[in-house]
Amino acid sequence: MELTSKQRAQLRGLANTIDTIIHIGKDGIGENLVKQADEALEARELIKGRVLDNNIEYDARLAAAELAKATRSQVVQVIGAKFVLYRETHSKPREKRIQLVKSKKIGKQG
């Protein structure tokens, strides 16, 4: 499911208060980094990452896209060297998950 602009805005607001937990350094995106991001997404749903200055292979947009593909998550935002990823968890009860705003369906009225 693709995120709507309202859902992205909601997730961007939530991401302001979280710490950066994924750091992409000179080793790039390897198996361990993907595993770490995958576990963090399952536990938290929303994670913030950063591409460090010593990485010459990736910019934040490319790193976010590649990590999102590897973890089956969605890129919420990319600003400078930082990025935010989201994936709904299935290990938490529904009421403990991030409740995304519902998109309004366009249909016939009346």
C-alpha cells in the first residue's frame, strides 16, 4: 500500500522526535545493516537513518531507496543526509501500532 500525502505528513511529524539509529558508513549497505534495519522496523515501525560523510557510494536518497527495497518498507522523507523509513509491524497488537490517518475514498455521494 502506497502512503498518501496526509499519512506521510503524519509520519514526518512522528519522526521528528525519534533518534537516528541506522548509520550508513564506508561499508555501505551490507547484509548486517539490512538485518538491523529490518529488526528495527519490526520493533518500531518508523526509523531514521543517516548516510555518514565517509560514504562516497551513496547519497541519502539512493540509500533510503535501496534500504526500503531490501526491508520491504517505504521511504517517508529524505532531508540532507538523513532519511526516514516506515513499515507496519505485525508483531505488536493492532492498538499498539502507529495508527495512520485514513484516506478518504472518492465515490458517489447519496
